[in-house]
Amino acid sequence: MSPDRATRPGGRTARVRAAVRAATLAELAERGYQGLTVEAVAERSGVHKTTVYRRWGNVEGLIADALELASGEPWPVPDTGDLAGDLRALTREVLIGFTDPEDGPVATAFVSAAVQNPSAARALHAFLAARHEQAAPVVRRAVARGELPADTDPTEVVRVAVAPLYYRLFVSGEPVDTAVADRAADAALAAARAGALRAAPAPRAPDGQTPAG
């Protein structure tokens, strides 16, 4: 993010950024990553092409900025009363995000861009890390209720729950439906209950003592 965008979040710069982001998402939904162009985003947003090039550089910059904005947005975190229900709700939410007629093409375009461009990959990594942390409270609540070992890694449980969906969507091409989403959630739950998703132990000093933190 440029200093100008950082220091004037509520002014014209913020409005320009929001307009460009909205145009980027609309173009991705209609044309996908391969069809995204700076010129089309500029025309749709009403922002001059030279401004878009100067601030975002290229289509990868547009995608990275859209992901950066999205990572700070709230995500619906379920609270069904137990971890089994919460994880199923999470995996179904991910499934909807990729299969919804309006949002699905945008989400797929983000992943496609990340495969092909390092800056988009870094932005997607940060976006997913933020989403995993936003979802982590469902695991922390389960630990507090005594459903899981005390040293369970909350974000790792979330990663393990959603990973099978990404594998089917973007690697194997196998069908994905709610049954698949529920099975992925149940598998993560079983692994967590068995203690397979514990947090990594703190590194030890050369003398064998855990460093003070």
C-alpha cells in the first residue's frame, strides 16, 4: 500500500481504491483472471487509466490489493454449540464461496492468479491466513469446553478442515458438494480429538531449557 493510500483512508484516495476494487471484482466475475485488463478496470471504475497503472501497476497489483482489502473484512464465524457443527458450517461456507454463481468466479480467479504470479500468491497467502485466524475462535471455544486437547493448534484445525475442498477444486477436479464438505470437517475433528493437530512445541535453548518469552 502506498503512503498516500495509508494516510488518507477516508478521502478521495479511499474512494478511488474502493471503485477500482469493485471494478476488479466485477471484471473477474465476468471474464476471469485471463480476461482481466487494467484498461477494462479503469473504464468500469471511472478512474483514469494512468492513475490505475501508477497506483496498481498491472492486473496482479489489482488482484493483490483486492485481496488485501478482503482480508480485513469480517467473515461469518459459526457458533452452533459444538465443534462438529462449527467445522461443518465453516467448510460449507468455503464451498459456497467457490460454487456461488456470483462469488465463485472471483474466488477461483484469485487462486488462478496466485498460481501464476508471486505477488498475487503472497496476497492470497495473507488473505487465507487472516481467514484462518478469523475462524480460529471455533476451535478455541471447543478447547475451553474440553472437547479438544489444551494444546490444539486452532488455525491448523481450520486448515485441515478446508484443505480437501481446495484439493478437489483446484488439483484433482473431483466433484465437491456438501457431503464432501461435511466429511472434510469430520476428518479434521477426528484428527484434533486424537491429538494429531497439537501446536508445535516452543523451541529449546542449547542447554535444553525453553527460552523465556
